[in-house]
Amino acid sequence: MTRSNPPVEEADENDLDVSKPKDWAAGLPGVYHSMQPAFKHMGVERSVRTLLRMNQKQGFDCMSCAWPDPSDHRSTFEYCENGAKAVTWEATPVTVSSDFWAEHSITELRGRSEFWLGMQGRLTEPVYKAAGEDHYRPIGWDRAITLVSDKLKSLGSPDEAAFYTSGRASNEAAFIYQLFIRGLGTNNMPDCSNMCHESSGVAMSQTIGIGKATVAYNDYLNCDLMIVIGQNPGTNHPRMLSAMEKQKENGGQIVAVNPLPEAGLRRFKNPQKPKGVVGRGTDLADQFLQIRAGGDMALLQAISKRVLEAEDRNPGTVLDHEFIAKYCEGLDELRAHLATLDEQTVLEATGLRSEEIDELADRYIKSKKTIITWAMGVTQQKNGVGTIKEIINLLLLRGNMGRAGAGASPIRGHSNVQGDRTMGIWEQMPDSFLDALGKEFRFEPPREHGVDSVAAVRGMRDGDIKFFLALGGNFVAAMSDTAATESAMQNLEMNVQISTKLNRSHTVVGTDTESLILPTLGRTEIDIQATGPQFVSVEDTVSAVHSSEGRVEPVAPGLLSEVAIVSRIARATLGDRIAADWQGFEDDYDRIRDHIAHVVPGCENYNRRIREKDGFLLANGPRDARKFNTPTGKAVMTVNELDPLDCPPGRLILQTMRSHDQFNTTIYGYNDRYRGIKKGRHVVFVNPEDLAELGFKDGDLLDVHGEYVDGKDRALRKFRAVAYPTARGCAAAYYPEANVLVPLDDTVKGSNTPVSKGVIVRLERAADGPAGGTSDENAQKDMPATV
């Protein structure tokens, strides 16, 4: 099926339909909303062939999240609604025809929505926009590779290039990608982790010596208490709900901490069980703490203080003294610091009552096995690094590290973002990794740290970075400060995107910028190379590494895999500068894995182990042996100064978030059915009491202004106010539309992650006119500085 412009219905924000939010997730509606788009866009046969192989042994790994697979029994339907949508999005047989590029200028495409762009179908041939032109034109692969390599060889310095990586790239593609980049001579490797879990990596590495979860899959099922902070599993990783259901059946408790009540944390109706179809399902959260945005550090400190006070009242009964004495340091300093914590400050920062905090502290003290799990609701706070250090403090106090059913659990949102980092996609890889890489390929890797995502935008803005290559993803839409990012991208001399489908990053190119789109195979598709069918590997959120092998025919002949594209660019650019067999890598992925085994710690005998039934689990010091790779060899309890978010009167704290019909920047549709939103995305969720206090009402059209001392007015125009049970003083809007409100220089202390969960905003009544005005056309206008 090939067509250049299939009919796509854009949202009319004036037809927005708002209903009551749901109080449960999944059930038969989840099945329907999984199957209906799959059958419509892929057909029954292709749908069955893909969905029944997703997350199965000898199948392919879902690209929509990094939730681990069950270690024992896997169900026939080992996927969720959003996983089915992700597969449908990628495996659609609809393709972009050659005529499409002549029919649609880049200027026109830039005016289209993210949804419309993606619905045009799969990309099947390289296209090129020359400087001064406004159209992409199809070209051959040889010409495309030559254009890229010639540009790279013409740069005055390798540091004039930046190489972005999406979390969907396989371990094999990521490994040779970072090898190529370092062989070129730079560490400029911004990646999607910079924008999401960088705070987790920084905080955990400094306190326990590893930036990964210290739990395995079965620990989720067997913990006494699971504390879920800043996380919405029902939409972002729905298969987690099945694990939570089993944990509840095993007698465990769940506490949810979030500014918004989320359906998936209230009740789960498992569609694979009778009670999930005809019954009530399973109530999940035993306690819901509706915290004020940015108040998590204060809450965690208050709980730790209560734990210490309980120990003082009953010495020897609360703290795990043996664990602390043998494996930890910093208790005395932490105790002294928390002794000065002011309860009123905590209550103001969290918006909670003392009784609610007491209840959670009591649950924690009574629990023998606790997991604390979190996501971007924590990592993207201004004090995200310090907040995660407080999570570690709390876990260490009672020895909840290296114990079955207990530990720290950052939940990665992208399918292989953790594996990419393991494979060397980081601008700050340690010397030990670089030493091994240099020895394996007989060259001296660059040692100076490169740019992350925020620094890459600054470099493009200032003219220091002239070339940008993205291995997947949608950098323009994902990054903060939309207007600044788009302006910076248009300043490039060459922009290269390796993609499966159209997205906004293909349309934001400067008049004088050369731009290429290089289409690639999807994870669902059979990958045939010179030595036969290939498979790749990925790492999930608990460090389990397993294979992924596409099972359907590619949508078009001539598509190259990510490995093939990277190998060809590297071979054309580097020649024999380093001892890498680029052609061999393309022909046989086993050759890549042989090198991974020699370079990457924990990946010894990679080719053998990846072919085992369940793959293998990477070593994890804190989880496996209570070993902590810190300077002293001990886990570090830290002192973190509480700095509550200051929100002036008449203002709100806004957070960005995903809709249910969305994966990262990919928009599947215009419905967020768990929150009761249909036919639109230009909404701002506000507590009804706050709306009334500010002089507005449900349904009003509002302009949402971000207020910062840099004097720039970043605004969302004509967004519809939705009275919603958010925490008082808080608001929310959808990502990526609301990225325009997050300044480039407003980043998390210690991790440089954009602060998307703490934007101070004011609401103003919008001018007359239709709803759903654009967000970026009015951004960056000068305004009086606001302190």
C-alpha cells in the first residue's frame, strides 16, 4: 500500500470533549483500543504476526518502554495498549511515495502537526534538501552517504559535530555509533537520557556507585511495600500494572505519590483475567499522597526524620544497624541535618498533612522489604538529583538494598535508553571504558567531555556546532525551550536524521542548511544481511539483556538497518583510521557483539549469553553483593539542603506530561481517555479551586505564560482550561507542546536535565478567536523581568 498523502483528520480544538476522569485502567477498553488501530492500519494478518511476537522469546522487544519481561512465565499477550499502538505506528504498510516530496514543501510540512506527519507512513528512500531549497528530493544511498561523509571530513574540528541517540537504538547500533564518533575524534553525544533519567544516574552513582535499578523483576512481585513517586504506569509503562497486581495478590502494599491522581494507580482491570473483564479488578494504591509539585524532597526528608525518631524511641528496632555499620557512611551527618528539619516548612512544600506523612512513615517502618520506584516526575524537578539522593537515604536507613524484594527502581521510559548508555553513549564515559575501547580498536579515543543535549543546543545557537546527526528520535520536539531549539537547529550547516517516519525534526531546517533523512528498518522487521538474518539486543530497566528479532517483511525493499547506515557512514568517513571492520559489522552483527564482549564490563561471552533462553542479567554490585563502587566502597548517606520551590501568589507550578494517546513525542491520536480528554491536546489542567481563585472557570480559553528572570515571555496561546483534581497550586499541560515554557538554561542542579516539572506560570484570559493557537509563534517576546 503506497500513497503520498493519506487523508488524516486534524484535531479541531473547538470540538474538544471533556468528561470525568477514569478511576481504573485497562480492561476491555484497553483491548479494544489496542486492536482497533492495529487492524485498521496493519490488517489482521500483519497485526497477529507482530503482536503475538512482541516481548516473546525469539521475538522482538517492544519499543514503547523498558519494562522488564517476566522471568518465568510469559503470557500469550505480553504487551499493553501503548505497545500495540507503537507497533502499529511502526509496522504500518503505508509508505511515503517519491511524489510526496515534490507535492509538499518543507515550509508546508512545518505547519503540519506531529500527528499528521507521522500518519503519512513509513519512509522508504533517502531524501536530501540542498542549501537554498524548500523541498526534499529522493536520492540514492551512495549519494546520501557521500554527502554526509564529505561534510564531516570538511569540518574544522570533530567537535563541530554532535551526534544524538534515541533510546530505541539497539545495543549493536549504539556500540558502533559511539565507536564511529570517538574514532572521528569527539565525545559530543547528546542523548535522550539527558532529558529524562540523567538525574537518576548522577544521584545513584554518587551514593551507591551505579546509576541503574538495584532490583530484578521478581522483586516487584515480592516486596512488602512499593512506593511509586512521580510516575504514571497506566499510560507510560502499562505492563507494570500486571506486576503491581501480583504484588498486591502476594500481600504487598502500594503508596502513590503524585500531584495528579492517575487511573492506573487506583484500580487495574487485567483483561487477561476474568475479574478484569467482568469484575471490579484490583485496587492498587493503599494510600495516595497528592503532593505539591516539587515537594518530594521535603516528603522524603520528613519520612527519614520520622524513621530516626522511631529508632530513638525504640533503640535497635527500626534502623538496620548491621547493614549501616558494614556498608554505609554518613549516618551521623544525616541525623544531625534532619534534626533541624522544620515540620511547617515540610507541610508548605508538600501541601500534605502531618497525618498523611505519619501514615506513610508507619508503613515504611513496618515493611521488611521496600522498593521505591520513580520516573520523570522526580528526575525533572529542579532538585531532582537531591531528591533521588533522599530516596537512597531512606532505603539505606532500613537496609533496603541488596535484599530480595527491596531496592531503588528508576523506571526507564524508552526501550533501550539504558542499554545505549551501557554501550558507551555518554559524553562523559570513564577512562576505563575509553582505555578498553582504544585497546580493542587500536586508537586513542578523545578524553575531553563532550556536549549533552542542552549544551548541544547552545553550541548550535552560537555557531560552534555545525553538523548534527540523529540516530532516531525527534530532537526538536523532545528538547526544552522550543523556540530556542528550533532557532539553533536552523543555524546548522547540515542536519541528518535516521528515522522510520516523518517528525518535526525533519521540518525545522534553515534555508541554508543541507538536510538529509535516512530511512531505516523498524524493530519489527526482518533484517537480512550478507551472512543471513540478524538479531539485535537491548537492556531493560532492571539490567536484563536479551535479543530482539524482527518478524515481518520490511515495508519496502532497499531499507537499511541502523547498523548498516552507521557502518557505511563510518567507513566512508574514517576509512582505516581505526582498526574497525565496518563492512564486517554490517554483514554479521555477531562481529559487533564479539567486540562488545571485550570492551563493555559485564558483557563477556556476549554472543553465547545473548542466545540463552532468557538472555542474561548484567552484574549489579548493590543488588547482587551489597558492593558499592564509591570512593570508600560504601553507600553514602548524603546531606541535601531543602530548597522548596517558590511560587508567588497568583501563580501556579506547571508540569509537562504525556497523553494516553502518545509515546514520547509520537502522537497516536488526540484522546487522553483516562483523564477524560477527547479531540484535542491544547489544554491546561488546573484545580477547580485555583481556577475560581484566579477568576477563571472550566472551559475558559487561557494564555499560559512562563515567568523567568531572563525577560522572555514564553507562552502557550488559547489553551482550554480543564478543571481537574490536581494538587492545589499546580497545573499540567501536554508534552511536547508545553516545552516552549521551559527555558534552555533552567536545568536540574547536578544533571543539566531540563526542569519540566516545576515551571512557574501565570494564566491570562486569551483573546477572542478559535482555540488551540500555536505555542511557538508568540514565544520569546520581550517582557519586563519577573523576579
